[in-house]
Amino acid sequence: MFKRVLIVEDMDDINKGVRTELEGLGINDIDQAQYCDDAFLKVRKAIKDKKPYELLISDLSFKKDNRTQKYSSGEALIEAIKNKQPEIKIIAYSIEDRFQRIRTLINKFGVNAYVCKGRRGLKDLTYAINEVYHNKQFLSPQIANALRKKTSFEIEEYHIELLKQLSNGLSQEEIRSYFNKNNIAPSSLSSIEKHLNKLKIQFKANNTTHLVAIVKDLGLI
Amino acid sequence: MFKRVLIVEDMDDINKGVRTELEGLGINDIDQAQYCDDAFLKVRKAIKDKKPYELLISDLSFKKDNRTQKYSSGEALIEAIKNKQPEIKIIAYSIEDRFQRIRTLINKFGVNAYVCKGRRGLKDLTYAINEVYHNKQFLSPQIANALRKKTSFEIEEYHIELLKQLSNGLSQEEIRSYFNKNNIAPSSLSSIEKHLNKLKIQFKANNTTHLVAIVKDLGLI
DNA sequence: CAAAACCTTACGGTTATCCTCAACTACCAT
DNA sequence: ATGGTAGTTGAGGATAACCGTAAGGTTTTG
């Protein structure tokens, strides 16, 4: 079994829960970090001390606070660590349910497992650790299915941005000029309308207000 | 210090973290539940067995799954438990940051403490347990300030209903006919427009979409 | 009781959005 | 090159939302 593990997670309660669980598995050399930047420094130091981590368990989203961070998300951290120590095993452990992000996580960064937080998050995590230790991949069931079928509508950064600006009260015309100014393409009123329409169909929304209400409930924005 | 505590929290990792923390405080008689309905049954049984819980630590939001629940939120659970056992101490422990909901939680249900999950969630929780044990109230700092200044504007049932229907995707015309059918007055298009306008001014919203986004963030609907 | 204040309702003009059609571009495969 | 497909852009008319005004009603108040 793994001996040396780093847990990166901003919430201290989850951090403690995961640590306790790992200790129950007989893993005793555990380090923890609540900020991505701290985590990266620990990884670098561990390599320098010739005691590199074998496994990284990391959350994806981190609450921002007064400490400014170089790496503000799990993705950024994972990318940096993979560059520094390519052979390290990585388990993403997050509540994130945006397929697009998870897909890139696995394809681009070569993450070994993705575990959804939830009622049985710790159980899945335990299972994932075993699988990853035996060089297997693990995906929590609720996303494994969804990832297989490609039918899932690809919500891109563009759509998120569009929805965000709508929820900020901008009119379509204001969004057009905002996109223009920030070099976000496509920026024509017509295209914005069209993408908006796609989103409305996708989420079965009657109108823009309804759409924003729905995606807010889904936690997309 | 409290001896007998019930933790209600759907995510197993947090559940474990909180339990470990409480054990560190010397509390050993700890029960846990991942569903609100289970929690209520445990409370009832504890009373029957003449070993009632002294403290309830409960989350507010619970992921829905295949198990249908009578109590689907922390609020519903807390209300039911308070009716059953009025003297029990209650700490709400949640990521919830909607002031309106927290306000009703404290004023209506008499919750003893509200602790925000986060980087220092467990530390705040520990502190809250001590305060509550000494019959004091505790609110996590990030909400304590915000709660003090109260919103003067009287939001009535009518406005809530209006906002709800908007977030359900109804047009103003559809809302008019809905109000008509359900004997909600005033129901004319003109009045609906007017009240909507008031709300937009009150919440500094640019348009209806913006308004719904804002009140959803506030937890008003 | 009547003036004042407030609310509801109706109407018309303006603006924003919704919707369809059509032209244009980029990319891919035959 | 040719044709197919998909995405962007533009223009128009239809619909809904927005805004001010004014008439008629109810409640409050002197």
C-alpha cells in the first residue's frame, strides 16, 4: 500500500475525515495542505529531501480568501505537480460534476482516479486508492456512465461566461460589447442569441430568467 | 461538556472529520446519520430510551438520492426535532451563506449556533460547542456582521410567490392568469409589472433575470 | 364626511428579446 | 475543385417587457 500521501483540501473537516480514513488503512505518513501553493511547496520539498509523495489526493475548487495564490484551482496545482513529478499518482476528490472539466482532467493531466464527494465519498475514495495502487483507473459511478456517452452537451467556458453575465444583469447588447472588449468569440448579438437559445433548449427553459434560475440551482454558476 | 451528541450530515468524509474532532474534545457518546429521516428516528428512540441527545449538529442541505425522505432539508428536520424535544441544543453546520435562511433558522427555530463550513469550519465548530454548552449563541464571523444589519423592506408572501413563478419560467402574462386562477391579488398585468419594478429597485437589479439571480443568492426563493 | 394617500387597473409608446431566413466563412471528406 | 457540414453574422418582423400617465377604487386620517 502507499506509504507517503499528500492531501490537499481547503475545508478542515473533510481534511480530518480523509486523514482519519487513511490512517484506518494503515497509511501513517500523511501530509495535508489547505492551500494549493502550500501543497506545491510541500511536493517540491519532498522531492528535494528524497522522500517524494507516492500519492496526491486533491480537491478541485478552493474558496478564495485574503491569501493570494499562484495556483487557485486543483487543475492548476495538478498540472504544476505533474510537471515536477510525472510519476506521482493522483486522485481528484471533488464535488465537481462538470463533465468537461473532469474529462480534461483525465485526458490532459492523466489523473488516475476521480472520486465524487457525497454520501459514500470516503468509501469510494478507499476503493479508488486500492485501484490506483494496483495501477488501475477509478471513476465514481455517477460520472463513469455520463463520461462514456458523448451525448452530454458540451458546456464550454463560453457558455458559463454567457450565463454568468446574464445573471449579473447584463443585457444581450451589453454582453456583446463586453465580449468584444474582452476578445471573447463569438461576440455578435446574433451568435449570443443563438447560443442562448441552445442553452435554453438544453436546460428546457422557457426564457432567459428561467434558464438562469435553473443553472444557478445546478450550481453551474 | 456535552456527553451525548447526534451528527447529521450526508457526506461521509465530513461526518468522519466532525466525529474525530468531537472525540478529541472528550465526547464519546456520538451518533451519526446521513439522512434526515434516520436522524429523526434516532432522536425519537433516544427519548424513548430515556437517553435523549443533548446536542444536535446538523447540516442544512442534503443531496437527494433514490431514498425518498419525509424531511428533505435541515430546516425541516430541525423543526420536527424542536417540536419533539424543545430543550435540545442545536448547532447548524453548513456551507449555506444565504442570510434570509439563516435568519429564519435562528429566529423561528431557535438554533443556538450557526457555523459556516470552510477552511476553519472545525475550529469554529469546536468553539461553538463550548459557547453553546455555556448557553451562549455563536455565529461564524462571516455571517455575524451581515446578520446584524436587517433588511427593512418587507417582503411579503405575494412577492415571494411572484419571484418563484418568475424563476419557474412564467411570463408576466402567464403569471397574471396564474394569479387569477389561484385568487392571488393583485393579478393585473399592470400591477405585476409595478410590484416587479419595486423589487428591482429594492434589490438594485437591472432586469428580471438579474433580480431572480439576486434573490436566489439571498435564499429568498 | 371628505381630503389625502395608496393601490389597482388600463392604455400607449418605447425598448429589448425572440424567431426565422439568408448570406458568408471555415473545415473536412470525397 | 466540389459539395457537405457547422458556426458566425446580419436583417426583418413578431412578441414580450419596460415605462410613464391617468382614471377609478380603497383605506387612512383629520
